[in-house]
Amino acid sequence: MSSSSSTSFDYVATHIIPLPNNPSYFLAVLLLPTALLIPPSVLSRWTLCALFLPLIYALQLHACFQMGCADVVMVDLALWSFHLLAFRDPRQDFKRVGLKKYSPPVTQDSKKFKRATRVETWQQEYPADLAPRISWVLSLLLAFRFTNWKIGNATHDRKQPYRGISRLEYLKKASIQILQSLVLMDLAATYIQTDPYFFKNISITTPFSPSDSSTPTLLAILRRLPPWVVRMSALGAQICSAVNIMFILPALIATAINVLPDHWSPHNWPLMFGPFSAIIDNGLRGLWGSFWHQTTRHMASVPGRALNELAGIPTSSTTGYISLVTSAFLFTGILHAGLVPLQPLKTDFSTNELRLYMASFFWVQVIGVYIELLGTRIFRPVSMKLPSILRDAMVLIWTAGWLGFTLPLLAVPFRGLGYWDAYPFPVSPTQGIWGQGWFPWSGREIPEF
């Protein structure tokens, strides 16, 4: 690596986002698939766990000291390794499942009618031969939501295999979601450039600057609303649209160019986001448990699930559910704290303070879920007597209010990491309509307030 390349890498890893810089990091990543490729006839479950899990964690600890922090991938791997080596034995308990189409054989009677294509379920246990075993293990490691896998969990397994949609239908749905997210992000980004809250360490309730004749009409209308409502709406819209684009755009491209076999193709996976009705039905529990993407759900909740099994607590009980929720948000917070580099360029806070703010947003969601559970038990008899539209409105107001109360925790690290210093798109229809120029990257400077 040249001196300039090394300097650029160090700069990004130190100031922008943590990046791996030593062999221990990559060795730890390779050890998990290596362990799973060893058949149970060679190493039993607990022998495999005793040999590989401490080694993975030791390498990760060494990499963490070398990098100065743990990044997102390290936390993912630590949880995923615990799940697949200690909590469960996929080699014995997991089955890869899917659907295949076939046409019934031609008979004398069937010649008179148009034959219908039928669908049947197939399943694959841990393969004895190495070549199919490699495909089996790699597919498992990429299945963060365990789509098309039976894992011994009745709630999950009864939904498998997932009945996907056609490539064309997926492309239509994914394209609509991408377009909606692009529009939403452009609107939010355009507003953010006008508000000092996103660039200076001021209170979320700080009043807006007064509008004048040069203020765009929509912006003037927004400034009539409470400042915290507008600011949290912009922040929430940008987070939601950015995450949606991050997950769906690569899947859309892979499906469009048809480079993956059907069993790995995104059109045979559930969409990353669930229905909005889940929020209306269950508030925060619906937001985080069904509407929001579930890529970290299994790995982050597994310590709580393991604790439930150890204590003999049914997962379906209130205590069991609280254990799962607490575990999921605790480790999700730790995971997202890994986005903060060693020396952020633009902040009045220390690195650890930024990480604490980042993690705290997820940790306080547990409190919101506790409040919601308690409120549901207390007020359910009364709420069931209300008109459904009023009941739904109350749930939405509660959910939006809680997010508005907690989202400022994310604004601190986002501001400190300079997430809003760069406009997300080279072309902005919203800014063009507002008369601020169609090409925000051309001669762009960070707004001064």
C-alpha cells in the first residue's frame, strides 16, 4: 500500500468510520464459517464451541485494541458466533428450506386439460459432502433473518419457507419504495440545510428564525409549527429513507441484473420493512418488531433468549418477552455505537460521549416498550370501547411522541460526525423548486448560521 493510500485509509478509519487495520479482525471473521464446515462426526457441538468461540473472541479483543474500538461488524460477529456455536447447533438442528415448481407427469386424462404448475417444499439438512456444505453454511451466515431456514423455533418455522413474489413484482415494489425514499430524503435534506439545529449544539426547542419575503412558502408554513416537531420529523424521515435505500437499492440491482440463483435472490426474501399497520396495531412494539427492518433481531435478542431457556421462562410470557426486548435493544445500542470513529472531526463531545448518545437512543426504547405494555394492560378495557379510528390515532400520537422525545439522542452524534455536512444527492428537485439551485454539490459550502 502506498504512503498516500495508507494515509487516506488511516484518516477515514480515525475520523470518519472505524475500519479494520490488522489480520486478527479478518481471522475472526473466517473462523466462524470454518467452524461450521466441520461436521459433527469430527467435532461435537460443545467441543466445537469450546475450541472456536474463545478463539474468535480473543482475536476480536486483539483487533479491538489495535483499532482502538469495536466496529459494527465486530459486534455482529460476536453475537452471531454465540448464536451459531453456543446457543444452537445448526449442524444438527437447522434445515434449509425452499419452494420448487414442477409439472405433474402427463397422463391420458391430463392431455385434455391444461396442466397446472405445482409447488412443493424442499428441505436440506447439514450436507455430508463438502461442496454442498459450503453453500449451506454460506447461505446460513447471510440469512440474518433466517429466511428460508427452520431453526427449531415454532413461531419462526411455521412461516418458512417464505413464499416470494416474481422478479417483476419485486422490481415494481422495490422501485416504488426507492423512489419514495429518494423523495423523502431530498425533502428532509433540503429542510435540514435551513435549520441551525442540525449544525450547532442548540436545543431542539430553539425558536425558528423569522420568515421573510425570500423564504420558500413551504418552509414558512413549517416554521409555524413547534420547532421540535419539525426537527424530529426531518430527522426521522432522513433516517428511515436512508436505511431503506441502503438495504433495498443493492437488492433491487441484484434482482434486476439476475446474477443470483433463485434461492439467494432478494425477490424470494421478505421486503426489509413491514406494513405501517403494525405501528397502528401495536405502537412501539409494532414499530420495532414488525415495521422496522429485522436484520439484527435474532442475533441481538439471543442472549435474552438463552437466559429465558436457562431460567425456564417461556418466551411467550411477559417476563420472557421483556427479557428478549431488553437484550435486543441493549446489544443493538452497542452495535450502533460502533459507527463512531476514534477521533470525530466536528464535535464538542468526547468519542465515548458520542457513542453513549448513539447507544442510549436504543436503550431508552426499552423504557418506551415497558410503558406501552403497562399502559395497554391498564387502559385496554377502556380503549376497546372507543371508536377504532380514535384508538388508532391515540396509538400513533403516543408512538410519534415517544420518538420525538428520544430522537434528539441521535442528533448529537449525527451532528458531531458531520452527517449533514454533505448533501446526499448531486441533483435536488426540492432545492431547485425552492430556488436554491438544482445542483447542490456545485460550489457547495456548509451552511453558516
